[in-house]
Amino acid sequence: MSINWYLGTLLMDFRDGRTVEVKEGEILIVPKGVEHRPHTNGEIVFNLLFEPKETQHTGEIEVEQTVKKLDWI
């Protein structure tokens, strides 16, 4: 789930070809297992993401950027 906080519009592309615009104050819930790609048109966008601790940010692929030890907030 992302909450877009002013400045720009978050664009979320989906595998089926859809693109959803998430504007200030809106919420988008992406169901588990649905491939998606967040991006902007060069605008600055701040969003808040909630997901289970076990969720790998690089999916099933382990690369140099994969975080293995998560920090507590």
C-alpha cells in the first residue's frame, strides 16, 4: 500500500498493461503476487509502504542490493 504525499504523482504500471495514477492523499493496494513497477514522470514523490517484514524487496532474486538484515524502526 502506498500513500502519496504531495509534490508529484506516483504512477504504478501493472503486467496487464494498466497504469494507475496515485495522487496526493490517495491509497493504492497492490495484492500479493501482482507484478508492478512504481515510477514518476520525473517529479518528486514521497510514499509510505506497508508490507510484511519477510517481503524481499528484490523478489525471489538475490542481487548485490538485496538486504538480508532488516533494521527496526
